Amino acid sequence: MIIYTKWGKIKCRYKVLGGIMMGNLVVVGSQWGDEGKGKITDYFTDRCDIVVRSSGGNNAGHTVIANGITYKLHVIPSGVIQDKPSIIGAGMVVDPTWLVKEMNTLKEQGVKFDKLIIDKRAQVIMPYHRVLDELIEKSLGKNDIGTTKRGIGPAYTDKIKRSGIRICDLIDTPLFEEKLKINLEAVNKEIVEVYGGEALKFEDIFDEYNKCADIIRQYVDDATVIIYDYIKKGKKVLFEGAQATLLDIDFGTYPYVTSSHPTAAGACIGSGIGPAYIDDVCGIAKAYTTRVGKGPFPTELFDEDGDYLREKGYEYGTTTGRPRRCGWLDAVILKFAVRVNSLTSIVFTKLDTLTGMEKIKLCVGYKYKDEIITDFPAELTVLGECEPVYEEFEGWNEDISQIRDFDKLPENAKKYVNRVEELCEVPIGIVSVGPDREDTIIRQQYL
């Protein structure tokens, strides 16, 4: 199938649902995260057969509101809410203690886990990873990265060093005991001699993690085989994004990034399937921009507009509760995300948060020294000196949370969305106007 847009034609091998091309679909964050991927992933779960998460750990978080219930997800794919097969992929790092705690919380909300699958190859976050994360951040002083201190970076470091412990090792008790003894001897020296911390005890870790292994053992399998079998049968696979494009270890605002690949290509690496099996890539973009932690942020607001966005949009981290930095929407970033991820469509979220603002600004380029640039720079020294070039739009005061037809939105809201679409040269197939699954506008003009 070929979909014709005002910018040209886009190939699509499968049918279109609600303006979004739906075959095997990757959902990615198009900014610095927190774009509303949880809600949108939950929305697409209705239209898929299996959900896969392929990167990151419990440093990420999705909030899904369904049937009046708020679910907080950090490690477990959101497919479990709709009782769909849900895979924790090989590219993830998993803290077993956190996973068990999260499962218990969700069980109390009525969630079942008979279709949860944990890939044997996923890496295990150990207690010494959390300790190192905190000690390293402390040692950096004012130059710290601003991590969640959940052990994500040190766990990925051990993976690259080839000294990591995998899920298949964890559930093999004698092998886990052997690997833990070897690792702990080395890491305790680092903790004590390099960072001045306290050595960890083998027995405490071994006992705690063995208990977790007994709980999760039943869910462990070779997920790559399962995903491939679904694809061969013509089933639809949804690859659930965590974090976002500008947090990618290679293409994000390095070093203020995560330690994995939350871009579309990372879905292949972290789930064990090739790129030929990906049909479409949907980028989630908030109607403004937020980020957590340190690093340059050209459109960041330090005035009452920034406070308005933070409070009305409830911009506080799902995982940490940290207040998010808020700013105007940055189209330079979005165009970068389109290119890096090969986006075939965009979902525009939290448009309702802008309601009540007198003026709305949209960054269309950066002024760097004496030139205007429209490509996102790799150098943080350059990005830090960039001044946003804005287009200004009139705001609206009408409540849009109950609107389900794009044409019924206030004229100023439509102008704003259409301009973003024009700049990105990718269809905006869905507009989210509230946190619930039903608070969604499906744009049919791309069918």
C-alpha cells in the first residue's frame, strides 16, 4: 500500500488504522522522554497481538490510565494491562527485586502475568550496580550526569565489559553463585578502594536474588524465538519505546543520555529481530518539550509559562517524582527524530495542556553566532550557545478534552498542529487531548 501525503508518498505494507500505519510497529519517544508513550502504547495494544520492550530498565516509566485506574509501569511492558503477551527483551537490564515489587503492585490492581515473558539474555541489575551508580554520581560533583541511581549505567557497563550476569545465569543457582562470587570480589575493591564505600556481603545478595529467581523463573524463555514465530504467522508486533531519541547513547545529548538505544533501530537490537520485520515507526511528541536531569535545553522556560506547563501537565517523573524542566515545542528536535528513526507518523500528545495560554511559541530553528541552523547539532558546546528562533501562535481557552474530531478543535489549536506537521513533513495521525485512553482524536484524512 502507498499512502499519499502532501510531502510525497510513504510505503506501507499493511492497512492503516486511525491514521497510523499498523503492521509491526515501533513506538519511540521523539524528544527527551515523558511524551505520553504509555497511553499511546496502550492504545495500540488493542490493535496488536504481542508487545515487546527492548531497552532500558527501571529508570524509565509509563503511566497508563484505563477504566479509571492508573497503572505505573517501569519494567513490565504495558501489554499486561490488556492481557496481551508482553516481552521483556534481551536489550533490557532488569532489577529482579524491583520487578517482583512491580508485579505485586500490579497484581493488587487485577493485572495477570500468565503471558509475561522475560528473555533469557536480558542483563541483571545487581545491588553493586546501584551502589556504584550513586558513588560515581557523587564523585562527579557538579559534573554529575543526573542519573536515577537505579544502577542502569553500571549494569550496561558490565554488559559491554562482558562481566554481566544474565537472566539465564540468575535462574541457574550454581552458576549464579559462581558468577556472583567472582564479580563481587572485584567490585568490592572498586567500591571500597576507589570510592570509599562499604563492601557488600555475598550472602545478603545471594539469598535475596535467589528468592526473586524462584518467582520469575516461570516467565523466562527465549523471547527471540517467540517474537519470530508471531511474525511468521502474520501477527502484529508492537515494539514499546522507553526513554526517547535524545537520550540515545549515540544520537542523544551525550553524555546526558541513557546507556542504551531507545531509537527505532534499538528495537531490533534489543528484541533480536532484523530491520526487515519493522513496517512502521511512530514517534510520540508532546505539544511542548520537557526533559529531566542536566544538559542543554534551548527552549527551556524559567518563567510563569514554564510553571504553567509543569503544573497543568503534571510534569513530574513517573519513576523518580522529579519535577521536569519545561519549554516550548522544538521542531528542530522533532525533525531530527524523524530522520534518525525513519518516522512514518507522529502522535501529538498533551495538546490540552496548552489550553488557557494566551500565546504559544514554536521553535523552528536555532541562532548560533551569526547563522540560523535547522539541524540538531552533535556538540553540546554548540547546542548550549544556540538561541531558539520562534514562531508565535495565538492560544485558545476552550476545553478540548472531550473533542474527538480534529475539525472541531479551536481554529488556533488546528493551526498550531498543522504547522508542526508541515515542519516535520510527517503526518500527525493522532492527537491526544487528555490522559485517558478515550481522550484521543483520530485524524482520518490520511486514510
